Amino acid sequence: MKTLLLGATSPIGQSFLKRATKRGLSVIAIRDELEASSDKDKQLIAQHGVKQLSLDLSKHQDIQEFCFREWPDVLINCYERTSDEESMPKINTHLPEFLSQLTHHLGTRLIHLSSSAIFDGQQKQGYRPTDRANPQCYYGQTKLLAEKAILSNSNSNPVILRITHTLSPPEALGQYSFSQKVLHSAKTGRKLSLSKHNYCQPTSCDNVADVLIELSERNDLHGIYHWAGTETISEYALADALLQRAQMQSSEYLEEAPRSEITERNFSMELQPLRNKLKTPALTLKQVFKELDFIEPLSTG
């Protein structure tokens, strides 16, 4: 099975390469040539023994010509922009829309990563895939527009996988996961401001990668699904646990963000029906930290 991966240097992209090559999958890793790719980024892709290519992802014609030459069975899009509002529409919305049209014509399976940021966090119970979206940030708006564009090409049976905060080992290269952002902020002497009242449902990048691999092998699954860990924790408490693991004094690097008008925001997600359909298990917080070789126990108080 030939798999085309966009966003290979993202935390989840790195995990996917590591897991996919162990499974013997044929993967082509695509990098955006307009972005400054360091030698380390190139090396991290090369160490997995996969074919890598630089393309100008703003030129849809180049992507189309490449895909018609390679004719991949699966296209996985982990490529996104979480900052720089100017480029968010191009990367987070317009590119996925084009990919959905392209994969429809190729008969290629499209798996696209979306985000819990499409919700407003005001629902007390976990969000279901069918619940109404109401993004409160520009990033979430661009991700929701991408979902709508992809689903407009419903004949291609795409998969949209919404995820939340992901954790990866500190030594991972490329873009930062939530855990890396926390540790990088502390190491550079910047105090991080996080809320004790914004709740997330973290899992590991490796766990998400395993789900992506399984989805790529399951032609019977399509539509919108949610994936995360099994437990919720505030962003503040999660960062505090990460800093403790790194033997850093949380009080020096972490502060509580001011409360908003809404006392709590809960971005947890209901994992059914996908959880019952996959062999890959959803992880508890303890399992996530154990997988990343973090010190236990993790307090969720």
C-alpha cells in the first residue's frame, strides 16, 4: 500500500513515519519547499528510510502532477498551521479542499486531521462527532471550513479525524507538540500562562499515529471521528505534570491564566463509535505518560 504523507515533520507525522516503516508500509513524505527545512528535519525523515520530496504546496498543479505519477492508495494530511493567521486559510482550509477533490478523482483514500478547536468548549459532556461546531478562535474556524469542504466531496469517502492535545518525547524534532511547547517555553525562560479551567483529553502522538495506520487499512470506515485519551485534565495541570517530570519548578515557569467570562471550557470528546471499531486502544493518562517514559503517577487534581 502506497501512502502519501503531508506534514511529515509534525509531531504526529514523525510518529507515523516511525510506526509505518515498522509495519512495512510504503510511505512518501512530502515537505513544503517554501518552508525553511533544517538539515535535522531532512535527517529525521531520512532515518526512517522513506522517500521524501519537496513540493510547493501552494501550487496545486504540482501536487496534482505528482499524485498522478505516483497514484497513492492513501493520502494522509497532517499538515496545518496553528499560528500565523495570514497563512492559516491557505494551509488549513484551501489545501485540504483541493486534496479532497484530487483524491476523489484518483480514487485515493483521504485521511485528514482536524481538531477539537472547532467546538466552543461550553458543553459539559464530551462532544460527539454529530454535535454542533462553534469555533471560538481563527484556527478552529479554518479547520471547520476544511471539514465542510472535504465533506462536499462525499463520493470519495474521506476520513476526518478530530484530535486534541498530543504529547511526544522531548527529543522529537520539527514542530512542537503540547508537551514540547511547555518544556521549550520553560527552557527559554518564558513563563507560560495556562488555564486551570480549560479541559483537554490528551493522548500521545504515537497513539494517534497507530490510529491513522489502522484507518488507512480500513476501507470500511469513513466520515467524521474523534480520537483522544480516555481522561480529561486541565491544561494547567497537564503542564504542571510535564514540568515536574522535567524536574523544573512549576512556579517559576507556569502561571494561571485569568478567567474568562465562561468559567470552564471542556474540549473533551466522545470516542465512540470509532473506539469500538479499532484494535488500537485509547490510552489513560497513566498509559500516555508511561509510553513517553514520564514519571508516574500523574495527578489529575
